[in-house]
Amino acid sequence: MIKLRDLTLEELKQYMIELGQPPFRAKQIYDWLYKGVTEFSAMGNIPIDLREKLAETCQIDPLQVLREQKSNVDGTRKFLFGLPDGNAVESVYMEYKYGASVCVSSQAGCRMGCAFCASGIDGLVRNLTAGEMLSQVLDIQRETGKPISHVVVMGTGEPFDNYEQLVKFIRLLHAPEGYGMSMRNITVSTCGLVPCIRRFGKDLPQVNLAISLHAPTNALRSELMPINRKYGLSMLLPAVRDYAQETGRRVTFEYALIHGVNDTVEVIGQLIQLIRGMLCHVNLIPLNEVNETGFGTVGRAKAREIATRLEDAGIPCTVRRQLGADIDGACGQLRLAARKSL
Ligand code: SAH
């Protein structure tokens, strides 16, 4: 079976030619797909015999909403989606002044094992396909009835551990004949797979890049993020500098504030030393607590105080709003929720 949401328009054209159909049919079908249509019978301008052929040979595979939770505080909605093979992933819908944003998962589970994050607790199950990432956007748009203007690949999984499909997903999302989302409205976050940072700067230089930093020394970072043992700060920082220079774009460093671990005067001093003068921005995230990890968070006031210290050192800085915390939809709270656990 052909999975239609994985196809570029060109690939769908090829298939139409194989079927002896005029290539313009591909664009008609593509329009329906990106309108979110999930049944061939709804493709009004497609001849019935072609619709039947499509139904025999192709699948649209919309995600199944297994559960939806709505925040009582901020309009954030978290979806638990069932994949065709019985696995499940979470995606989050968020409303901002500038539009609606979807936080997309790139893998079912995660193998990076960061000490403070819920997503890696049960390890990696599998990579998602480009079409499955796209489906999170199309199906949330259908469920909410709101046009999605922004995408952040900050859900479960390490996007650069699924590089090929990630890049394909972004190209599908951006294609003018597809979803048509501006590259500038797309952000990818990585825990620091250095070779992929370098590749990404060349492949998709207009997409925003965020780096999960969380600690300014190798000793502390390796304790919190096992990936640092492979790609330490002496590899990560030069890659980020080169990325900023080659793309001319500011990189965001994410820094989850963990009480008594990386929020002390001393550690923040080390952070300033490490990144001062770089083309960057720091996003402080008061840790979202995850039961299993035992780490504690810091208050908003403390986060503001640290932000001021960074700004005084000339480092642009914001404190992230905490959306969806009451539904465990906030950063680091998404986890593998297999069907059997429902
Ligand atoms: N694997 C990618 C994508 C995940 S993005 C990455 O590591 O960047 C999710 C962001 O939330 C990352 O910056 C991650 O480090 C951060 N995060 C994880 N657990 C968190 C927690 N408990 N509280 C706040 N942020 C957390």
C-alpha cells in the first residue's frame, strides 16, 4: 500500500503516470490531502474509477485520537494519537497571540535518556515517518478547526536521531503545493547530535534551531544528558558557532532550571562564560516536574532573577511560558503512552 501523506507532489505525479492518469490529477488529490480529507469518497473532483483504484492501492492513514486533554488554564490541548501499527504518540496544540502552534513528536519513545525528561523513561520504540509527523499537524488542524501557523519539533523523541524523515517532513510541510508553511515558522530542537547540526545548517538553513543545553560544564551536562559523553561541549559549541555563522541565524539555547543543580550562582556564572558573545538567545524553562526523576523546579521569581543576570551580561534571554502543565503537556512531560496503558 502507498502511504499518501509520505509523498511529495512529484512522487504522486509519477504514480498517476503509472496508472495512465493525467498528471494534473496528482495536484487535485494533493489538495484534498492537505485540506485534511481522510476518505477517498470525499474527493469530489476525482473520477469514481480513480477513487476506487486509490482506495485499493493507497492509504491516507489519519491518526486516531485515543485521548484528548484540555488545559483549564491556557487553551492548550494534548492529543494521544494512535498510529496504524498500534503504537501511540503525543502532540500538543498551543495558542499564541501570533497564531496556533503544534508541538510534534518525531519518535515513539526516545533513546537519549536525559535524566530530567519523561520521554526517554521507556526507551525508543520506533522512528516516525515523515507522513506520521505531518499527520500530527493535519489531524490537529482538523480536530481544532484552527489553521496551524507554527510547528515546533519538540515533542517526544530526538528529531536528529530520525534525520532523513525529519527533513522530508519539513519539506512536505513547507512545499507551496502542500501545506505551505514558512520555514521561519518551523523550529527543531536537538539535545546536540553534532554531525546533524552541521548537516541541518546546510540542508534547511531557514528553519529555527534550538539546542537543549541545560548545563555549562561537561561534568554536569554528562550527568544530566548522556549524549554529552559522545558529543561534549568542546564539539557542540563550535558546531553551534559555525551554524550561526553559516546561516546568519540566532540559535536558541534551552536551559531547564533544576533546583540546586544548574541554577546556582556559580553554575550560571559558568553559563555566561561559555556562551557570552555568541549569536544566541537563552530560553529558561523552569523545570516541569516529572515524578520518576526526583528533580525539583525553581519559582518564576528565581527564573526572572537568573534571566536578568544573563541579560546584564549581554545575553538575550526569555523565560518560557509554561503551557499545558496541568495536563502534563509541558516540555519534558510527554511520554510514551502505549495503547495497553489506557
Ligand atoms: N530531543 C529534543 C527535543 C525535545 S524538545 C531535545 O532534547 O531538544 C523538549 C525540550 O524540553 C528540550 O529542551 C528538553 O531538554 C526539555 N525538557 C525535557 N524535560 C524537561 C522538563 N522536565 N522540564 C522542562 N523542560 C524539559
